[in-house]
Amino acid sequence: MATVLLIEDDENVSAALTQALTKAGHHVRAEETAMNALRTATCEPPDVVILDLGLPDLDGSDALRMLRGVSDVPVIVASARQSEADIIKLLNAGADDYVTKPFSAAQLDARIAAVLRRGEPHAQSQTLITVGPLSIDQGRHVALLDGQELELTRREFALLAYLADNAGRVISKQELVEQVWQQPYLGAEATVDVHVSWLRRKLGETAAKPRLLRTVRGVGIMLSDDS
Ligand code: CA
């Protein structure tokens, strides 16, 4: 059961999804324009957002960027566009997942459950992880490097926590896709590359001069402290 903000301008689609998601036990708030949805997302923060890309007032990817400006809420994009480049662009703009139209309410419900699961701290993993200068508190969602708090997005935090939890082991991109993104999709490995490079920048290091994050060409990524 989740509070779902559904942003969809097609009345028929909106009504059908609202009915199905309500029946599945969710509380649904539907908006037809991006601007109204942004206001709702700020005033009544939802657990998850379903964003149609073809909206009357704003292009969906601009709406996504604005939403990301005010909220870290999981966003599932509903789109008829399906080229790999488009999907990667959306994921990099902050979408957590996507469904391609037409999709069933059951499929959407499964995606909602998956993004909400990802947001929960992993019960089986340690809450506090320390690797050299890096310490991660998974319960409080705080990562410190040399005592300074890192400003990470939810996804960057999850990626860093997974790498740190498996410090000293080279992890394949496929494993990261499965464990951090929890849903393999087209172009996912390229998305891992992009997130690793962002993480690297936030850790203040480069691929050429790694401190904690090492890319093992053709194998994967490893976090380790050799200092
Ligand atoms: Ca539309």
C-alpha cells in the first residue's frame, strides 16, 4: 500500500489506472498537468510517482527534472518512447524505472512494489559500513568521506553502500544492475557507468587516479582502501 501520485492527462488512462491501483490497495492522487503535480508532490509528498511523458503543459523530461528539484521520491516513467537512448536519458534524468505504453495495471503495480522495495534499507546487510576514510550509515542514509558528509542521490547512495558492503571484491556491472537497480533493462550497464562516474566525482577522485573506486576493465568495479 502506497500513496501514488499519478500524472497523466489522458482521462481514460488515468481513470482506469486509478481504479486498478486503488483496488490493489494504493491511495491514488491523480493530476493532469505537470505544474499541478509538482504542487501536489511538494504539499502532499507521495511514496511513488507515475509520470506520463506526454503532458499538455511541460515536456515529461522537464517535468522529471523539476520534480527531482523538489523531491527524491521514486519516479516511474510511463512512455510510448522506447529507444535505448531515450530510456537512458530518462534514467539519467532521475527516473527510477519505466513502463512502455500500453502496459497493464498489474505490471505497473509490480513496478511500484519494486521501486518501493529498493527504497527500504536491506535488512540483511550491515547498517554501518566503514572502509578506510569512508563510513556509511545505511539506517540514517548518511555517507561520510574523511568526516565530511557526501551529498548523494538515493541511487548514488545505494550504489556506494553496495560497493562498500562488498569492499575488496570486484563486482560486475550485471551484479550492480541486479542488486542496486533490482531490475535488468535495456541499457542498464551504461547507466551503471554514468552513476559510477558521478560517484567518482563526488568522492573527489578520477578513474586515472582512483582512491577508493577502481574500474577493472572488462570485469567490473571494486571499492577498496589501499591507503
Ligand atoms: Ca499524455
